[in-house]
Amino acid sequence: MSVTAPSVPHSCDGCLDRREVLVRAGLVTMGVAAAGVLAACGGADTPSDVAPAASGGALAQVADIPVGGAISAKDADGNPLILVQPEEGTIVALSAVCTHQQCTVAPDEDELVCPCHGSVYDLTGANVSGPAPSPLPEVDVHVSNGAVLAGKA
């Protein structure tokens, strides 16, 4: 049996990815999965390459968000966000916290993927597949001078 995981960076410092847990447990070669072993990294993890916005600072520049795509960001409190530009000049922010077990969702081409248990969302935040029970909630943002800022204008 072969399972291919989505190509999403896993950035939980000190956590093992699913494959490494199974290898260490000796389960990959036997083809056996144990539910307790798979829960090795159940907490929320946030991409470490995304710095939080300074208080009152920009979450990102509109020019950095691909049209029809998304990027990861953090608000001033360090909460993970996904910034989506569904059409040129329209920016939507979503919580990047998976509604299944609060892992951090990351953009993967035209989807948002949770690296922990495989939930997949579309760029509107709607759940497409996986165990997540509900969509990703929207977060208020506005654009000023080409910068995406937290809160309503």
C-alpha cells in the first residue's frame, strides 16, 4: 500500500512528520498504521518563514499575492492567516487554523491543505475533502496603498 501526502511544507519545530513517525515506529515497512502513532504532532503549527505583522503594520503587499492564488501570513498577534486574491484587486483573508484539529493550513497551488490529517479547502475556505467539519472562517482585512491591513477600513 502506498500513500502520497500532499506537498505541503510541515514546519512544526520538534515535531515529526507522519512518514518519520511511521519509519521510527517500524510501521512503514510492515504497511501498518496505528492511530496513536499518527497523532504525534496534533497541535497547531505555523509556517516559521512568515513573520507576524507589526502592530498596525501590513500583513502583506497586494503585489505579493498571486491572482487566483494565496499566500500565508500572520496577524500582529501571530495568528496564521491565508491571504487570497480571487480576482485582481480583491483580497480575502481566511483563518489558517484547520477546523479539524487546529493545525495550520497552507496554500498549495489552487487549494489550501492541512498537513496534519489531509483536510483540503478551496480558495474560498470551503472544505473540499478530509475530516475538517466546517469551512475556514473569514478574517476582516482591507487594502490601503497596496498593503493588506488587518481589520475593516
